[in-house]
Amino acid sequence: MIDFRSALTERVLILDGAMGPLLQERGLAPGGCPEEMNRLAPEVVAGIHAEYAAAGADILVANSFGGNRAKLAHYGLEEAVDELNRRAVLLVRQAAGPRQFVGGAVGPTGRFAKPVGDAGFDELVDIFAEQIAALADAGADLITFESFLDIRELRAGIIACRDVCDLPIIAQLTFDDGGRAVLGTSPAAAAVTLDALQADVIGSNCGLGIDGIYEILAEMRKVSQRPLVAQANAGLPTLKNGRTTFPGTPAEMTPFLERLVTLGARVIGGCCGATTEHIRAMRTALGNGFHDWTPPLRHGFLSSRSAVVEFGGDLPCVLIGERINPTGKQGYTEELHSGKTAYIRREASAQVAAGAHLLDVNCGAPGVDEAAALERAVYAVSGASTAPLVIDTSDPKALERALKAADGKVLINSVTGETKSLDLVLPLARRYGAAVIGLPFDEAGIPETAEGRVAIARRILDAALAVGLPAQDLVIDCLTLTVSAEQKRTLESLRALRLVREELGLATALGVSNISFGLPSRPILSATFFAMALEAGVKAAIINPKDERMMDAYRSALVLLGQDARAAGYIAHYAD
């Protein structure tokens, strides 16, 4: 049988339609457990799969959507996770032909992750791992996550899947007609997050008709090169004679197929209200031939729950707010010891208002439980701002806890060229779908020359690629040394910016304010150096966005470098 990932490159795959309504029509009692039908009425479940197979579906999805122990507990079936999921896969396999794939369906637990709900991240991973292990062991060809409302719960599910098997993953979030998931996730933010977790196919199911799903996928396509999946409802639901119906006919859904294929949808199916007739119509419209598609170029992206920031390439430098750091801030340090977050929330909002695109979060103070403090800080910043995060810690335990607490794709600050650092940080970045700042020094210290720093940066790049991180997710901090002590190395930092871009093709970063440490009138020197670094091509600058001199240098440089079209941003800020 052809491999699923290979099939994605050859043709558009048809995924089957609704299961629940058909089970209700054929014996599932009101309020009953759909997955228990795998035990009580296997012939009914197998019959539905056979009908979808005959209609031309390429992917037949097991009756396992609610087969996790949190959902099954509502029916007193939490001890039957393994049995019901294995039966679900075996029943599909009976109906599947040699060119049809068996998908193991995984749905939400019905609980929200902390801090919105009470479910811990590790608890969710454990719940999903139990179910997915049963589906994989029973012979599923792929795992399809469906109808998720919380991006963090979906992250937990994908991580659990990678822990227990290497099956292909389809990952879908459900959006409302306002273009947001229940907790505010945008299609673009979801796509960046799911892309970073390296799900094989990403997209949306349920909630919307095929026109609405198309709009969702169009937003995802702007930020991801992943194959897309569209599982639309058969129109928007209406209430007729006390019963929810879906009025969309096969003839109304199929005209969108060509547009979806052009967009890069490689898996198309039906959700609520979609019957075998809808699937048969899709099969007829698409045929069985080759459907060519070339993924668009991928850039660097970071995400929060609801926002996306693009970086690298020819884009202007993004600003990383540095103020959530206890160094020299007694009040913040005291709050860290007491478990409070008022300073964090205040600075998050103020820095974004001042122009920060990303927010660096550091909780490393003496005597502080850094892991607990960093988790609180991530929750606090995410609640006060939509800006994606930069997790700033040298403690691997604190880093992992913060990565679990994050809503989206964060930037880790940082990994070095030291073997221990590479071995600890890069696997965490890969597991949790994060980008990484690389510091070009190793056991021998900081190289004096730009060439030496580039050599270590190349080593970091090779290590990142080896664990599965794409080059776009590595940013090299070319190291800003204090000019009062290391005057000759200042120009080497600027040369390194150019060489990293030219020789490695990577985005670069600098902690700009370090340049002026120990000297009078620091803002003057820092702002001047910032302008020089911008000309040299720095793509991410760690600064205090509330320092007006720094922001003056930034806005002015963007105009002079041709990165502020028609000086629109400059004029908007200074016109008055």
C-alpha cells in the first residue's frame, strides 16, 4: 500500500463524512456513547464505513472521536479505552480497500487546559497518549485530530502522538463565523503553531460551511506551507421541526473544490450533515488523477494564541521588549518571590503599546523557584498581551515548564555552541514547536572575530537541522559586548551580522543595550549602535521600547533603509 505522506504529494485525498448522525439513525440511544457501538453493534459501524468506502473516500475515519478516558468516563467506560479504540480501527480495516487509509479519530477531552480550565498539560498528554497508543497498535495509518477548540489542548495531543508513534498527523481546529476559535485563536496563529509542531496536514473542520472553511484556510496559507485539510459542514445548521439539519447539498459544496485544491488543500471531506452523497460528489468532481501542487516558500514565524509575527528575510527588524527581566529591578524581584504578576502584566502592556513585537520573559532571580515563576509569567503575559513570547532562561526545567504553558510558537533565548546546551535545548525546541536564538560561543568562550562566531553558528545550525528544526527557526545573536571593555569587538559584531546572513542565510539578533553598559548617557550610544546594526541587517533586536531614543533610531533607520514604504510609519508617529 502506498504511504500516506507520499499519497499527499500525488493526489487530493477524500476524507469521509459524518459518523454520529448515522449512528443515531441506526440504533444509538439518545445520550448514548458513540464509541460503545464498536462493542454493542459492530455491524452497524462497519456498515457505515463500507458505505463511505463505496462512495469513494480515500480516508476512512474510525469511530473513536470521543475515545479518550475523560470523555468515556461520562459513560462509566474509562477502563475501556484500549478495547473501544482497537475495535474502532479493526472495524474500519474490514471496509478499507488496498488504496484506502484508516484514520484514528481523536477529539477533545471536554476540558480546558490551565489557566482557562483545570487540566494540566502533562495530564492532557497522558490522556491522549493512552488513546493514540491503542489506535496505533491496532493498525491505524494516521491520526486525525478533529474539532479542537483550544490550541493548547491540541498541542498536547500532537506531542502525545509523537511520543507514542510516528504516524502521520492531521490537525484541525474549529472556528466560528467570526474567524476565531472559542478561546480567540486566529487561523494564522493556529497554522504557525501547528506547523511548528510539524503536523503533516493542518486545517479546520466543523463549525462552518465550505465557503467559511475556505476563508479559514486562505488565512492559514499565508503563513504555512503545510498541506491543508478542509472538512466543512453541509452548510450552516438550521432547526426544522425541532431537529437540527444541514441544508448544504452536494451540488452546493463541490464548486469550492477547485479553489481549495488551488489553495493547497490535499485532504477534503465532510463534517456535520455530510453524507455518502456528499462524499460521492466530491469523488466525482475531483476524479482519481494526479493533482500537482508546489508548497510556497516558508518564512520565519512566531505566534501567540491570537497573533503572528513574521521575521527574517528582507523584512524589517522586529523588536523584542527586554523589560520583563529582574536584573536591576528590585520591585520585580520582590514580586517574583511573592508569586505576584502585577509588574509583568503592566510591562507587557506598556512595551507592546510602545512598539514591541515580541516580549522577552525572564524570571531568573536568586532564591526564586524559576520554573514556577516562569510558568506564572507566561500565563500573565499571555493574558495581558497578544504578542508572541521569547522565553529567556538557562534552566532546562524552567524552559520546559514555560513551553508547556505557552499558547503558540515561542522563541527560546537561548542555546549556545556548547555540547551540553545543544543537547538540552534543541530537543525541547523540536518537541514543543519553538524557534531558537543561538549564541555563537562554546566551551572556549566568545571568538574574537566574526569568522569565529560564524563557525560556531554553523555548528548550531547543523545541530538544529539534525534534530528536525528548520533553518527558518534559528536566529543567531551575534553578541553585543560592552564597548567600554571590548571596543575592538564592536565592529566584529556588525561584521558577524552580515556574514551570518550571507554565508548561512539565517536571521540575526542582538541585545543592543549591552553596548553602552558602564558609560554615561547610555541612550545616545545605544541608539547610535542600533542604527548601525539595522544597516548591517539585524532582524531581531532586544531593546527597551519605552526608550524614545531607541525608537527614534528604529523609525528613522527603517525610512532610510527603504523598509518603511513612503515613510508611512514615520509620518504616523511624528506628524503631530
